[in-house]
Amino acid sequence: MAKQRIPSAHSHSAIAQLAIPRRIEDCGPIAARFVYSLRLIAVHERAGRDPVPELAARLGGVEVAAKAIALSQAIGSTWPENLQVSRFCCSLLTYDEATIADLLDAAVHRDRMAFEDAIVGLIRPTRMHRLWDAVFALVAAESRCT
């Protein structure tokens, strides 16, 4: 007869933390701007419009807008499911948005290990380099823009 495993206090704490959605204010500035960019791209995509003009105006340049779109496309092609984003006005992050924010924050700090830890088991290892390159390109464009 198998023993029944009783969850530890640490397990309960970890599960409780997962139930609390993260807020966009908890992200770094580049990550927060990209999360809003993703939401804006989704709105434009549903409406059948080109997001570049509005993104360029909001982000301060065409280069940053182009890198944001390139990153959104890289995410779309590597993510295991359809990306879930919140409404533009919402301050709470979906799990996808929180993970993407972690990727950007890791790239800002040039921390490849934190980047990979954020998506290990979610993205195939052979696809991580493409995401890293796209994330790092956006971070570099953001730093040149400011």
C-alpha cells in the first residue's frame, strides 16, 4: 500500500503564490513597456490594422517598434500555446505576460541563466537562442532610444 504524501508548508506557500497574479508595476520598465506593446499588438491584430505607427509613437521610435514586433513574432512562433494577454488597461499580468516580463528583466541584467530558468520546460532548448536574440535586440534598441 502506497503512503499518502502530505504537502509541506513550503508546497502550500508555493501554490498560494501562484494563485496571486503579478502586477505590471512589479516588472522592470523595459518589460512593462513590452507587455503593453504586446497588448497593443494584439488589439491591432484583431482589428486588422498595422501596429507600427502607434507603437513607434508610444515607444519613441520605429526601431524599438520594429524590435517589439519582431519579439512578439518570435514569441508567437516558439510559445507552446496561443499567447494569453490581458486587456490594455489591466494592471494584472497573465502567466504568459509574467514569464515574458521575466525574460526581459533577465536580458536587461544580461543574465542568460535566469532567462533560461524562466522558460525551462516551456520552450524547447533548441528554440531558446532565437528568443534570447529577439529579447536582447529589443533591450538594446530600448537602451539606444533613451
